[in-house]
Amino acid sequence: MSDATTAAPNPDGESGSDSRSDSGVKAEARWLERGVALRAFFYIFGTHAFAGFVYLLFYLGEHAKK
């Protein structure tokens, strides 16, 4: 006799719960990679903006009327 509660295998040969957890892990990994890339972009942009501001202060200080 077959057990009706057993999950049918996917065409890939994996069980249903494994494929769902794999896709969940892949989605989470993509989300984390996107978060890291976004954070790195903002850190790099922020650092350059701050450096540009400091450069502007030095430039204006050098060319100020004394």
C-alpha cells in the first residue's frame, strides 16, 4: 500500500520541501547581496561627498580675502 501523505517528487528529483527551502535560501542570498551592494554604494558615495566637502573648505579657505 502507498502512503497518501508522502510528497510526490519534483521533476528535478528533489522533494517539495527541499526545493522550497532552496529557493528561500537563494532569495535570501540575493536579498543580502543586494543589501551589501547598496550599503557599499552609500558608504563609498558618502565618503567621497565628505572628502569633496573638506576639499571645498580648503579651496575656499585658500582663496578667501585676507
